Amino acid sequence: MSTSTRSSQEVIAQFDQYVIPNYRRYPICLVRGEGSHVWDAEGNRYLDLFPGWGCNILGYSPKRVAEAVKEQVDRLIHVPNTWYMEPQGEFAEALCTRSFGKAFFCNSGAEANEGAIKLARLHTPPEKYKVITFQNGFHGRTFAAVSATAQPKYHDGIQPIMPGFLYAPHNDLNAVKELIDDETAGILIEPVQGEGGVNTPADGFLQGLRQLCDEHNLLLMFDEVQTCMGRTGNWFAYQTFGVQPDIMTLAKGVAGGVACGAIICRDEIAPSLRPGMHASTFGGNPMAMAAGLATVQTIEEEDLIPHAMRMSARFRQHFEKLKEELPIIGEIRVCGMMIGLDLTIPATPAVGKCMERGLLINATHDTVVRLLPALNVTEEQVDAGCAILADVLREMADPAV
């Protein structure tokens, strides 16, 4: 049932008049969500296996998060970071006791990565300013973050980009070694590349990066914007792969869909982000902190990480069976609730075809169907979504079907 008093077309007309058209939007106005389902203004229901582009890690409007935000709004919405506030300390403790070190809060993944890059340069000698990143990676849209992103399409029209970033092929330790010199401050990598096509690290690759950083006195930074909060089977992906970074960045699902980003760093690095050198006006605001703490509590009390891994295995089972049937499926990439199907044909048409059937998914890196389901997705939703996607891929493999 729709809760909107206006049609999608009326909302779209308003956007056309007043909103900068920098997004390619689908001609649908979403008005309400619950769990892994969302409804549009006309009352049509969709099963969303890519909710909030990974931000809605508990699905739409998770009860505990919504209640925590409502309660916090009645007390304090915003407090400047020149004051102490209880929710920020509580959420910092919740994150750091499940990982390491100390936390700094901001509002987004790009902002977290900007801060991490700045922290790396502040913590190392002045002559060290270079950061090595990886082809097909993605670190955000702000200027340093997009400069760190080794995908030329994101640099189109904004060159020259910020200097100091060197790009290595993913999973190539020798290439990384060749890029390290006396001006290198650190290495920044997504433990699992999301936008680049759900690319997982080769055996020993992250361990090799850790060793290189230790040998050359560099900082190892993990961009866990997509991989945090249980998505890969542990609270953080570094735990999944057994390699601890010096700095890691979090966002997307960290506060259950409320805008929030964070930097976690080792205790001895934290003082380098000294007063006056970095800040975030809305970062760590009480509303986001309450949402983040409620997210942690929900994941633990509902035992969602083990549940998500069972659902991950269920997705894999569906797609491995489908791969035997359809030669257009080249590779299946599953790391917890990060799922990619690399096709031998363009993947973008699958998004529209699935949407017509009531399923929301994503396509990235030209040929990869990407899913970032909520941790609490149900067996029935997994089965229903996979059935729709299977029908769509069969049609794409043979348009005569």
C-alpha cells in the first residue's frame, strides 16, 4: 500500500524542475520500506537485494534503529564536537571493542577515506606523500578519494587529478613492490572490491601487503566502506582474511542506513589526527551514533552474521546450479553478502528486466550483476529473488525464450 499522496510522475516533474540531474534515476518514486521490501508511490512492491546500495544492511526501517533515532531526536539532534556526548562514546566503544584502536566519525565513505589519507600523511614524515591503490578499486567521489580510485572513467572531465596516487594491478604483489619508494606513505585497498566487480583477494595477497608495509614502514589502510558490519562473515573483512590494517574506513551499513562514516586506527596513530588538522561538522552527531549502536545491537541479538552466511551459501547454491545451465555466467563471486555474477555479456539490461518483475539489483563493471542483500534477508526472499534473476538471465541468454 502506498503512503504517498502524489504519483511518481508528479514527483519526477518536481525533480526535473528543481534538482540537479547528476543521477540516472529510475522512473519510480519509492515511499516506504520494510525489511527487504520497498513500495513505490503507486503501491507496487519490490524485493530489494541491493537495498540502499549496501547502506541498508538491516533492510528498510529496521525497528530497533528507527526507535533509537526517534528517541534520540527527542533529546538531541546535533551537538558540535567541541562538546562530549554520550552516544558517540558508546558507539566508538562498540566499534573498537569489536575491532581495534580508536574511532573518528564523519558522514560518508568518501569523507572517511579523505580523512584516512590525511591521517597517513600526517603520521608519516613530510617527504612521504604517495599512496598506492589498485586498479578497479573505488574510494569515493570527493577529490582525493576519486584520485585514489584507479578507474579512468571517474577522472573524465576533472583532470588533472590530485597527485600522489599510484595504481597497481589487483593481486599483483610484485607490481606493488616496484611502486614503493622513499616517498610512499601507505597502501589503500578494499579487502573486497565492490564497485570493481566483487573482486576478492588472491590467497596471500593481503598478507603480502601487510609484510611490505612492515618492511618499508608504511601504513596499511583498508577501505571497509562496503565490507563492514558483518557483510563478509565477520564484523570486519580484515577479520575474514586474517590481516589487520593500521587504519580502516567504514560507512554504508555502519549505522543501519543513517548517514555515517568512521575511521578506525591503531592507538599509536590516533594522536596524529591532532586538534585543528581535521574535523567533521556533522560527524558523530547523536542521531547517527544512536542508529549505529542500535545496528550493532540488532546484529548481535538477532545472530545475523551466522544467518547471513547461511543465506550466502543459499545464494551460491542457486547460482552454481544456474551456471551449469547458462554459459553466459562466467564466474560466481561470493564473499558473505557481497555477491557478483560475472557475465560474458553486458549486465546492465538485467537491472531493468528484474525491476519490471519486482526485483531490484545492480550491475557494475559492465558485465557484473551485483547483490548486496540485507543481513536479515529470509530464505523465501533469497529463493524468490534468485528465481526472478534466473528467468531474466535465461531471457538474456536466449531472447527467444
